Amino acid sequence: MKESILDVLLYLFEHYLSSDSDPVRDRNQLIAGPLVEDLGRAGFSPQEIKKAFDWLDGLDRQRPADAVVEPVVAGPTRVYHGPELEKFDIECLNFLMRLERTGVLNAAQREVVVDRAMALDQDPLELDDLKWVVLMVLFNQPGSEAAYAWMETQMFADDPEWLH
């Protein structure tokens, strides 16, 4: 089985995370517990499990200390370059731009999404995978509950609606 960091993260997100859990903050407890064994039984290699927890550590390092919700204002346009253009196709770039313009992501959150997407071992990144990264980042950002809830509904809707 060809596993990726995202496969492990999605498994964790779907099977272990709830609105009151914090896997990033409780990493040592999760690793010491039966979670790693459960992931191994699910078919993930120790290397991919370690990479996934390292990815979560990177997400934790970018988590703001307290909930600071920035107002949505027209600012400079984000210019993507080099490896980012190899990772994100035009569909992904348009998606990120729409999320920022509609206020689902602020500029700082967009940069966390870009950083965490770049840390994945997939080139290029598919739009559905980018959506999961956005969802995981919003889950980890204090004060982003409404954006997370909206994004979650869009992930599973047959015909997603954009905020206007």
C-alpha cells in the first residue's frame, strides 16, 4: 500500500479527532498510548506515522497563542513561485484565493495552509487534498470555529455554495 502523510492525517482526523480534542497539544500522550499501534494495525508504516506527527508539530508551531480574528481587508495579492507552482495547480490557487476573498481564511491562515500543504509528500496536490489541509488548519486555529464549520459543510456538500 502506498501511504502518504495525508493518508495518516486523514485517518487521524476521521477516527480520533473531535471538537474537544487537541492532538497537536497532546502529541506525547497520543504517541505513548495505543494510537501508534492502532495506526500500525490500520496499515500505516512507522515512517509515515512519524512524518504525520512531525506535520502536526509544524502545525502547532504556527498556532497563534490566542484567538485573533483579523478583519477581512483588501490587501496585497499573494504571488506564488517556484515549488509552490509545482505543488498547486490553477484550481488549487483559485480555491485559496476564493477562501481568502470570502473571509474563510485570513492572510496568516492562508500562509499556514500553504506551509502545511508544501510539507506534504505529494506533487502536485489535488484540490480535494488541499481542502482537507484547509480543514485541519482551521480546526487548529483558535477563533476559526465558524470558518471550520462552513468549510466542513462544503467538503461534504454535493454542490458547494460560496459566500458572497
